[in-house]
Amino acid sequence: MDVENEIIHYLDERINDPSLKVDAQTSLIAKGLLDSLDLLDLMEFMERRFQIKLDSADLNPDDFENPGLLAALVHRKASGLKSG
Amino acid sequence: MSTAKGTPLVLGLSHLFGETLNMDQRVSYWQAQGLLIDFSLDLPVPEEKRKRLLNNQSARWARLVYMRFPSSAGGWGLEFVTHAPPEQAPLRGTCVDKNVEEEIKPSVGTAIRLAVQAPRPAKWRDPDGGELIFETRLCVPTSVLVKTPSIDADGAVLETLGFVHTPFSVQEMELLKGLCPGVGGGWFFQSPLFPQRAVRVVLEPESRRAGTPKVDDLGFSGISLLTKDLDEVGRHLPLAGRQRFRLDSREHEVAFYGGQGLVVEMLQVRLP
């Protein structure tokens, strides 16, 4: 499974809504699917699973809007590039 | 004291907390105002935390009840605590034991008030002196008003955590001159990813307070701030009473910092 699909799989299990199928473009924040603590869980998952370190400077809402953008953030952090 | 590379150590406001003399009475009061119980649990009291207790340093257990407005989901909440002596540990059944009520003496009373933006103005003061003010004119989502004998010292702590001191806006000045006269600004924090947890901390001069604040002061005694890295906070501030507990699918880890008038709990939540 690639990064994007792993994030989608994690979110599908976490949100646990049979009526919602998470995909790469699912709007996570604008639709209110994740609250603050869910976002913290998501960051923890990404750090552990993909061996990256997210600090406060990486917490840009644009990067957390959907799984596709989250996967891009993971790739940037893994390759040592700055956020944004 | 300085922040690590200018990176904020906090993510925003989690909740206010405070000791209560009668848990049932206090919870009922806030239920009547529309708050819901999020969870309640009993926790052992770490040795280091006991030193920060004013009323009952032999407490071995604490009962916590966490409440929030339905509309504040994802934002701030209120946490009420009863510290109990060892012979009552662990607390079960009824929330308040008559002996606890008799042993705990009110200390300095309410030192912290919470002002929140809302459609209609209201001012509530609960049985333990906890004060919540609903204002329609507030320019920031949430303001915590904290009495302190040393604004400089507590302000430096807030800046270490990533808060920035700014003067009040005209609208804030108009509102706050009645709540904390003579204060011209406060410390603000907002993480772009957690806008609903933005918080303004207003430090008010308080010369009457004797000694350091305690975590079991009545009313609202401290503020809890979310952090992503408790270890990093510990490298910048001497934290006490570090403790982990499991709640639903999350692990919570907390530790305290006691300032001059400010008691700060740092809270990290993570996957187990």
C-alpha cells in the first residue's frame, strides 16, 4: 500500500462511517470530519507509520485538507523538504 | 527561557480545571447551563503533584469529571476535580464523600475566569466560584483571565510556550475594562490548524495572593494546554506530576507547571 492509500485506510477506520467512503480528495477539515484530537491522532499515526517528525511549523491547514495533500506532506518530510 | 527555534510548544487551549467541594452539585450546575459530561474517571495522584496540593496533601486519588458545551466540540472544556484522602481510594459510587467535603477548606477562591464568545451575553458563577462569561463583543474565541502577583514572570512562561503579547483591540478594551480594569493587553496563541483552540491569556495584577498557586484551589485554578511534545516542553519548563492514563482509544499524558499565579497543565494525547 502506498502512503496515500495507507492514510485513506487509517481515516476510513477512524471515522468509521459506513455512509462515507474516504478518498484522496475527501475534505477532512472543511467538512468537520476530524476534530482537534482526531488531528493529533492522525499526526501521531503519520509520524509513527512513515518515520517522519512533524513540528508546529508543519501544521498548515492546507496540508491537512485531504488525504492526497497529507500524502504529499509525508513525502516532503521524508525527503527533508520544508512544508508548504 | 525561550521557545525551541521559535517553534510554539503548544497547540492551543484544552480546558480549564479546578477543585470542587461537591462534585454532584457543581456538575448539576453546569448541566443546567447546557454543558454535557464528556467523561469521568478516577486517577492516582503522583507524589510530585501532591506537593502542589494546598488542601489535602495526603490525597492518593482524584476524581475527574470533564464537561463541555455541545457547540464546543473540538474546542475548550471544563474539568472538575475532587482530591480524596487515601482511606477513600479509589473513589467509587457517589462522587462526593462527606469526609472530603469536611476536610477541604476553601483556599484563595476563584483566580481564573473564562470569557467566551457567544450569541447572547451571560455571566455564570458556580458553587465553587468558577466563573464563565459569555460575551458577544469579544474579538478572540476564548479569553482566560488569570490573577497573578507577577505578570512579568507568568508572561515569560507564556512566551516560552509560544504565546505572543499584544495590546487589546479597541473592542477588547471596551469589554475588558469592566472585567480587568487597568490591563492593556494579553498573551495570544493560535495554531492555524486548531483555530477553535485559540486563546488569549490576560494576566491581572493580584497582590493579595500569598504563596504559589495550588492545583486544588477552588473555582478554576489552572489552564490546560494541548501540546504535541511533552518532552520538548519539559526541556524548557520544569514540569511536575507527569502522569499517563488511557481514555477510550487515546493515551493522555499530563504534567504541571506552577508559576506565580498561573498553573498550567500540559496535555499530550496520542494513540496507545
